[in-house]
Amino acid sequence: MTLPEINHQFSTDERCRELLERLRWPKGLECPRCHNQKVVRLLTNAKLLWCGECEYQFGVTVCTIFQDSHLPLATWFMAVLLLCEARKGMSANQIKRTLGVSYKTAWYLCHRVRAAMVESQQGKLKGVVEMDETYFGGRKRGVTMAEAKAAKQIVLGIRQRGGELRFFQAKDVTARTLREFIEGNVSEDVEMFVTDEFISYPYAVRGRYARKHRTIRHKERYVNGAVHTNTVENAFSLCKRGVMGTWHKLSAKHLSAYLKEMSFRFNRRNDDGIFLDTLRHMVAAPTLPFQKLTQNTAA
């Protein structure tokens, strides 16, 4: 989909609602409260539906990411397309200027789209899998290297060659923490599990993964045949280009949301249906109140 196509096909609220209804209820209209299909459209207001079983009156946006939004759905659709097609992401300031909305509206809109950008199936990765770690955070002046590193946020990347990428925000890089992410995301039947020479990995892969583990020593070389971590490092590079060139500054609290957005878009970078897939996730995801998004909680 392109922006002119979106403007042409979904220029009215009725067309947008029609698409959302098809994506949310592919087998026919259904009540979100009792899940009954005895649903009719109100003659007085075509936007509203009525359940004959529990007598609940609702619209297609109820209990979804779109709930309680005063923005036209056509504006939502344009914002979703912009976020889907920007390889390095798009800032709320850019959305504000492009769509002509306030910064608060643009910021909330972007975070609601990110909240829906989650993988629906979390199967374990197989084949050749790479794992690496990196740090997010600006330079700290007047502190030691150890203090500067401790202030940064740790991000783990796991990628199946020719397959899925996953980013995670981690509290530390101890063997126990790394092992938890490995066991939760990498299949025991993996052909080869590749990491760099970081000291925690040999302890993290003890047991079931030890025989499949291969290490590349970056002090000597970056590629040794099929043993390298270049593909996951390429994904890290794209993500950091987004931070430095698009968002410029991220809070630790919301870092995981940006990581989900980057991995969601990266895994669908060759998919022509990413726009529809994102909308499908948005009508299936729960609501995200502004108070919940802005509440002061630990990262």
C-alpha cells in the first residue's frame, strides 16, 4: 500500500470501518462481550452494532487500540502506513507535522500502534540462530567507563538466519539471564547457535545447547565460514540508526515498545501486507489508556 492508495481507498470513515470489521470478524460480526453472532446494525447509526443476545451496543473500535480516539479513522490509517513503511521508524514530531495534529496526540498515537506491534506466534527459533548483546544510551561525561556502561540499557538480539528477529530489553548479561532468553526463544533442535566470545555465553549454553554452540572471536576475525553474528549485528545497526537518526532519545521505560516496533517491521520488511497485518493486530490488541502509558513505573 502507498499513501495515495490509502487516501483513495479509505478516504471516508465508512470505508475504514468496513475494513476493520472484516479484519476483526472474518467469520461474521460478533459481540465482543458475549461472542454471540446475533448482531445487527442500527438503522439510526450505521457505525453502531447491537447484540440481540446480551443487548450490548458497540462499534468496531470498542475494546481495541482505537477505542476512545477522536481522530478520524482515515488519519489513523495514514499514521499506520507511515510507521509501517519507515525502515528506521518515524518520530512523533514527524507524525505531528505530517498529519497536522498536536504532539501529544501524535505521541499517544505512535505508542498505541507500537502496543499492537507484537508477534502473535512466539514459537522457538530453529536452524542457524545468532545471539548478541548491545547497549543503548548516550555518552556520559565526567564518569568512568564502568559507570557509563552501567547507566546504559542492555538489549539482546536473537535472530534465525533467513527467519525471525527478536529484541529484548534485559536487566543484565549474566549467564542466568542469557540462559532464560535462550531457553525461551531457541529450540533444542537448533542446527547451530552462534555467539561472540562474551564470557557469559559458555555458561549460559551448558547442557542441551553446548554441542551446537559456536563462537566467533572478534579480536581475530568477524567471519569463519558459517560462524558469524553479522546478521543479528546488522539488525542492531538498523535499530541504532533509528534511535540516532529518527527518535534521537528514548526513555528506558518505553525502550521495549520501540524494540517491538523495530522487530515487527524488520520481520515483515519484504511483506506487501504489512499495513493490513498491523491493522489486524490493532483490532485484536487490548486498549492502552493514556494514564497507563504515562504512569511512573520502573523500566
